[in-house]
Amino acid sequence: MTINVYTEQTPNPATMKFMVNKLLINGSEDFATKESAEHSPFAKELFKFNFVNGVFFASNFVTITKTEGVEWPDIEPILKEFVKGAVESEYKIKEETSDETPTFEGTDLEIKIQQILHDYVRPAVEQDGGAISYKSFDDGVVTVELRGSCSGCPSSTITLKSGIQNLLQRMVPEVKEVVSEAL
């Protein structure tokens, strides 16, 4: 199989989404620091580039966050070539892998919220090179964590309030607000 890599801009100007024509991972893995990539051969190699500041994997893409002072046109071809080679060489994203479907825990209401986030919100957030995970539901407030290109993105607050909050309020009347846990 020939591996093709193409890039997509994300709403966050510091991140670029590198799409491949192969499933890389079920779920997602976020490596916000070089240290966190210790058990990921793929991410560890990416962090060897001094202009890589963060690495996030989900389904068929890797979102890379660059350091300040470097421009995408200068590094994009290098990263594209690297990602292609890494996928062809079958670099592991994490040492041990498990193909498990998500299990939701909590009250019936919490499980319903998690299912909605998984089925409706996650695919949209992944389109922009990010990920969302449920943290808690307390007194009408849903707390989520945004990762990948969503972390630190200027438009993530708008997405959170106008998109995710409105959807959850329509589908689960008990939801009053959606907030993001700061990383």
C-alpha cells in the first residue's frame, strides 16, 4: 500500500493536521511535551525536530504543533516526508495497544452526555485536528478537556459555547453550561 500524506490547516495557526490514507490509532493519544512521548516511538522521533512543540494522534492523522519563530512553508515538506516514512515503517504510536470501545461510567445522565460527546462532538472536533474528553457533570455543568489543535486555539471557546453547549442543552435539558478544563 502506498502511503499518501496531505496536510490540512486547523483553526489553530500553530498546528497543522497531517492526514494519511491509513488508520493510525483507534481513539487518540496526546503528547503535549517531549517527556510525555517517552513510550511512543512515533512521537519521540517527531520531538527530535527542534521546531516540534506538541504531537497528537487520532484515527488517520497526526496533528503537529510548531514552536514560535518557524513558518509552516519551511517545515511542512520535512514533516510530511517524515510522517510518510514513519507510517510506512509502522512506527508505533504507543508501546501497547488495545482495541476497546469506549466504556462510559456514571449515572444514566452522565452516560447519555458521554455518548453524545462521543457520537456527535468527537468526530467534528477530530476534523479540526483535536480531541475532546468528558471530565465530569456537576450541578448542571459539564466539564470537558480539549486536546490536540483545540488546546490553546482561539476559536475553541466559541466551539465550546455555541456548538457543544447548545447541542448538549437541546439533547439533555439538565445541562446548563459546558466548560473546558484548562491544561
